[in-house]
Amino acid sequence: MAKALVLNVAIDVITMNEALQQIKLFIAMRQPRLIATANAEMVMLAQSDKQLADILAAADMVLPDGAGVVWAARYTGQPMPERVAGYDLVQRLLAEAVVHGYRLYFFGGAPGVADKAKEVAQKRYPGVQVVGTRHGYFSAADEPAIIADIKAARPDILLVALGVPKQEKWLAAHLNELQVPVAIGVGGTFDVMAGLVPRAPVWMQKIGLEWLFRLLCQPSRFGRMLALPRFVLCVMSSKKG
Ligand code: UDP
């Protein structure tokens, strides 16, 4: 699979449909796989967090989740067909899960959020099998029980929403033990599905302004969103250099 390098993070050059095909193949192969959904914030974190950078380098897929990474790849002369947003990928996977009988497990978010997201999924995609949920606030002592619960549920797809980089690190540490064919770090996806956080209108997504919408809805994100202008500057100077 072709990769584009964005500030030394290798991102798959892939469309939404190709990503779905690949995930179906991973499920059929039944080896544990880690999928990350990369946006500008994640790429910036990976500059200073070597553990995250190594996890992304070893990941089975790193999807171009944000408008920023799509821009950066193209700006530096590398092809990138489209954005593959984690939230949209999850919706497509839920639809596929109904057709193919895939089992999903939702792990993460505040207490009640994964349950609400499951309810919404079952309404939107009747017949979908969400075989387990667990909120994302836990201590090290809780982990064996969480892992045992996920293993007992035997999901084909594990969605993990603990925020970046916690979800990637947790998955990298436990993926082999979990023996789940496809595990994806999905950030705020359950929050959006549960209706806690609205999704940006499509026209804003299309012109690459989803970040602005999220900032307006959740002003507390301001600090971490400073990563965006830093990302743009780093990409521009990396091209010159
Ligand atoms: N979260 C969690 N456990 C934690 C920290 C965060 O379950 O210890 C959840 C949080 O409730 C939210 C998600 O992780 O649902 C992170 O969402 P965010 O929008 O910050 O995702 P990101 O932008 O990091 O992908």
C-alpha cells in the first residue's frame, strides 16, 4: 500500500472504499490489526512522543482522518485521494457489519456514552451486533477485567475512544492479548454518535473547516488546537528544507 509522509508520519494513500475493503480483508485474515485515524494534532504529538511515532510506524493502517493531513500530503507533492474521517468510517463499518454479521465492541468515552452510541447504532443500522460496551475511565487495576470482557465478547471490530494518544498506546499494549482482528482508535466518535457533540455541517467539512466548528462548539479545545497552526508552519518549512 502506498504511503505519504507527513512530518515523518506515514499515512496510507487510500480512499474510504479501499479502506473498507482492506478492513474486510483484515477481518477475514483474523490476525490482530491496529488502525489509527491521523489528524494534524496526532501528527504533531508524534513529533515529540516517540512511543506514539513508533506505534504509528508499526500500525496496519494510518488513515487520513483530517483535512490538515490531506492538505499536507498534497502540498508536499504526494497524492492523497480524499479524507477518510474516523466518524464516517465507523458509520460505513456499521452498515457493512449488518450485511456481513460482524461483531463490534465499543470501548471508551464517559460512563453511559458507549451505551448510548450502541443504542443509536442499533436504531440506525437495525440488526447490527454491538456485543459489548465499556466506558473509558479506568485504573490499571480494572484492565484485566476490561480485557477479559472484550475477549469473551469475541468482537471482529473493537472501537476504542480514549483520546489520542491514550487509545493508540492502550491498543498497542494489549492488541495481541485481545486477539481482535481489527481495532481502531476513534477519538470522539461515540460522543458524536451519542449526540453529546454535534458533527460539523457537511459544507464545513467539505471546505476543510471542521476544526473551526469543533473549536466553536468546544472552546476548551483551544489549547490543543494550537497544534493546527504549528502543523501548517512545520509542513511549510519542511517543504522548503
Ligand atoms: N476518554 C476516555 N478516557 C480517558 C480520556 C478520554 O474514555 O481517559 C474519552 C473522552 O470521554 C472522549 C474521547 O476519549 O469521548 C476523546 O475524545 P476527543 O474528541 O478528545 O478525541 P481526539 O480528538 O483525542 O481523537
